[in-house]
Amino acid sequence: MDAAGFNGAWDITVPGGAHVWWLKVVGADTPNPTGLMVGPPGGGMYPPDSMKVAGDELVYTFKQRKYALPGEETPWEKRPLRDATYHVRLDGPNGIKGYVEVDGHPETRKEFAGVRAPVITDKDDGTWKEGEPVELFNGKDLTGWKPIWPERGFKWSVKDGVLMNDPPTSDIVSDQKFWNFKLHVEYRLYKNSNSGIALRDRYEVQILDDYGKEPHKQGPGAIYYRIVPTSNPSKPPGEWQTLDVKLIGRYVTVVLNGVKIIDNKIIEGMTAMAHNADEAEPGPFSIQGDHTRVDIRKFTVTPLTQ
């Protein structure tokens, strides 16, 4: 087996899972491979604690809390750290299959499969033209939106032209899908609000009550854990704010409250909010509703075509 086959970025689907994962491997054909993973062990993008190729498997580990033993009811943040070990095998030239176990307990096994992340060639080169704007929120009801996890409840409603959630509840996802586009959102936060909008249901633009703080990888307008904004022009809780995003291929520009904070930067891969792993295909929008309250009064998408 050529261990170099593990190198590259992988889009991973977990059967029955809440989210999809992303894995990047470098130097699998060397004595000291390294990697990054989105998904477990938390909401960010992390390097494994260890990684090696053993026989025909890529094996890597994390210390993490998120996998409970059967029957365990302790909240995840209070569980002791455990060793999660991932076993990955190649499945043809462009696929992988694997499983993860916690502390070697077979009953904790979770299987997954992935495909090599596609090369996306579209660029923000000035040749894209605006189509007809699409109002994804009609100001009246939830037509065009559905819960991602119905079992978590669908506590979203519309009052006085405002879309609002009552957490904890499911994230919601649009019926319509888009490829390249401009997005205009008007939203309002509450104290300690934490939400997000996933572009193509893969790349989260963070929405956060972080007024007056320095920009960071989890801050307002960030492409979560991937692209840090140049500034934080967010407003205090209770005020209406505007978010304008342009996405062409992997190139993203973000304007928050009229201030450009990300200028035509490349999104390398998916973020933790991703629910849709088909990176080369158009995707919907999703709005995070399982954390805290967020109000939205405008959600306009303008497709971009050549």
C-alpha cells in the first residue's frame, strides 16, 4: 500500500450523524505525518494528538469528551477526557472508510466514510453577473425552511415580520440550493447570543454577541475557525445588524455592518456547522438555532452566474 494515498483533504459523512467532518493529512508517507480535523473532538479545527500509518491503516488519536459510554448521562463537558482512536483505510483512489472507538470500547464504535475534497476552480475574478434576488425568508412564515433534526423540535416562528427561534431547537435549512451568490442578512442578537449561517450548508459565518472585542477565529463574521476577520464592527445586543457575504467557488468576502472584514479569501474546507458534504455541488443555507436566540428580518440571496 502507498501511504501517500492518505495525503490530502477529505469530506467525511457519518451515517446518522448530526454533522459532517473534514480531515486533512500531510506526510502520511513520512515517519511523522500530521493532520487537522473538523468535527470531533469539538467545534473547531484541531491537530490530532498522534498520527501514524500502521499496515494499511491511518491511525490517529484525540483526547476528547464528546463520546459517552452506553448508559452514561453525565453532561459531555463534565465527562473525563478519554482517548478516541480513529482507524482509516483507503477505499479506492478517492475514498476512505473508517471507524472511531473510545478507550478501546467496541460499543462506542462509530463508522464513517469520506471522499477526497474536490478541486473547485471558480474564482472571484470580476466576470460574475447578478441574477434575480431570491427572498428566502418571506416575512410571514417558515415556507422554504425545514428542521435539520426534527427530533430536536421545530421551535422557530415568525412574529411582526421577524424570524426567531426558541432554543434549544433544531438548526434549520433552506429548501433551495445555490452555488455562487451574494447573501444579505439583517439580524438581531441578545446578550451572549451565539448563532451562525452555513453557506451551502458547509462553511459557517459566525454570528456572535462580541461587541467591542478584538476579532478572532470564532468572532463575528469569521469563517468559523478558518478565516479571522480584520476587524470587529459588530453592534451591541438589541440593535439590528447587517451581514453581506459573497461566495464564488471557495473565495469569500464578508461585510459586517458596512465594513469589509474578509476580502476574497479562500475557504480551504468545511467548518463544524456543516451538514452537507457534497462540496462540488450547490447547497442550501442553514441557520444555527440550537445554541441561543437570534432574530432575522431579511435573508436575500442573489445568484451569480457567468
